[in-house]
Amino acid sequence: MPKEPFFRLNQEPDALSGFSRTVAEIQWLLLVLMMFYLVVGQIDENVKVFLLGGLCAFAGFVMTFHYLNFFAKANVWKLALETWVMILLVTWFVWHTGRQDSLLLNLYFLPIITSALALGRLTTLLEVALIGACYLYLGKSGLPNDEVFSLTQSSVLLAWLFPMLLVGYVTTMLSSDIYHVFSRIKTTAQTDELTSLYNRRAFMDLLEKQLQQAQRSGHTFSLLLGDCDNLKIVNDKYGHEAGNLLLQAIAGNFRNCLRGCDSAARYGGDEFTVLLPNTTIEAAELVTKRIQKTLASSCFNYRGSVISTNISIGIATYPQHGNTAEALLRHADEAMYANKRESKNQAIENAKGS
């Protein structure tokens, strides 16, 4: 069931892949700028060869992280490591091209912007602190030890760092707004408007992820597929407004009966699905009985009429009932309709007996 989560953009696989591609492009841009400076800048030939070798090593680092299968999957720590390596590369290059007087000092903005967009405020602040330490180190050799941390040098450092702090702060504010908008959009896209449960597409995504986790860990899980027994009757007798209230009552019942780790969805029409991680078929049967018992004992008043309902539920458990989403849903569907027929037959027998 959706709990109005805040979806961090840098935790989404698709977003991480996009950030990773952007970081790679920034790194190649950094290499091109440095290569251009090697060509047009007035640098000693021996130093040029030394710097060129370092740039080739960095190019190998980029290719390893972005184009070898071992590092193909993007993650936050990988992006963070790449930005820290960019800072060290700029510091190393600036050290050999003028230190604090180097024309390439502004290249520090590239990792700052990258970090602010992809990694958040804290990481960006740490990187600004690292850049400040690098700046002090770049100017250390030209000053006596007692002047490195003097008031004058501290003022110069703060004045130099202020634009980076401002750019980092503004960029993190913009990225935070993007994250919140993304969260709203994703929550809306994943949620059934009437019941506020997950919709069918979101549930299928959750089921596929649960299957992948179960296949890796060997754990079991169960799937419930339920169908409201009297929605059509309520719609015909009282109207669709009453039918909508009935569906909302079923959704509320799921919220009361399920654990925090369970996920419920409106699968379509009057059908509902429930995903129960780390749950055997015996435990799933207990959950099913609890849902049906709670729902049978609850009712709501609609314009003076008391409306109650029941729900027929089928159970499928991984791996004994299938190892794909389609197989599990098919088994749960067959079990649900078998239970529905049994309930109708039992109701008919009871009516005859009375």
C-alpha cells in the first residue's frame, strides 16, 4: 500500500543510469578542456608528457567505470567516488600549471555541480570542504607555515570558495524541487485514484522485484488475488457512488489487516491483489481468513441502507505455484474462482436447507 514515500531521484535505477551517463560526459569534457590547455598553454615539455600520462590514466578510469560490465550498474557510491576522483584530478593538474594562479581553478565547479545534482547537500558540502583543503595545499609552498592559516589567507580562501558554495547551494535547491515533483508524479502514477492503493502497473513492478529478490535469496513469498462478491449488486441497487464506497471500504480493510511490508493493489474493477513477502502458504491462509473475517464483520451506512460485503480470495506461493509473475497470478486467479464457486454453492445449499 502506498505510504506517500519521498522518492529520492538518485535512488531510482533509471535516474541513476541517467546521472551516470551525465557524469561520464562531464568527465570527457574535463579531459577535453585539459587536453586543450596542454596544446595551447605554455607548459614545459617534460611536464606536458607527465600530465598527458595522467590524463590517459584518468581516461582509462572513466572507461573502466562506464563501459566494463563489472562496473556497468550505476549506484550512489560509484557516482560519489567519480566526483572525488575528479576533484583530485583537477588538483593534480592545477598543481603543475600554476597552483593558485592556474587558469584551470574554475574546473572545480564541474564536480560541485555534479554532486549537487546527483548526491545531495551533505556530499556537496564535504566536496567543497575538500576543495578548500586542496586550495590551501596549492598555496602552501609559497607561504611560511605560520601564514597558511592566517586571517588573511582564511579571508582569501572564503572569498574563493563563496561562489562554489553559492552554486552548490542553488543547485541542490533546484534538485530538491525536482525530487519533490518527481515524488508527486511517481506517487500519482503508482496509485489508484479511488482506493489510494497501488494500481495494477505498480503492483506488477513490485511483484517482479519480489521475484528477483526471492530468486537470489531463496526466500518464499505469497500472492493473494481477491474479488468482491457483491459489487455489481450494490451498483445496480444503490448506484455507483455506493459501489465506490464499497471498494474504499475493502481498501481500508486491507490497511488494517496487513503488515507494513505487505503491498495491496486494486488490480482492476473489483479485483484486488496483495503481496506478502517472506510468507508461506500457511501464513497466507491466516492472512486471508483475517481479511475475510474483518470485512464480513464491517459494514457502512449509505443513505439509510446498511451495506456489507465479502471477498473471495485465491492464494499462490512462490516457488511451489510458479516461478514467474504470470504463473503465480494464473494460479491465484484459478484458486479465487474455485473459492467463489464453492461459496456460491454453499450459499445455495444453506438456502435450500432453510
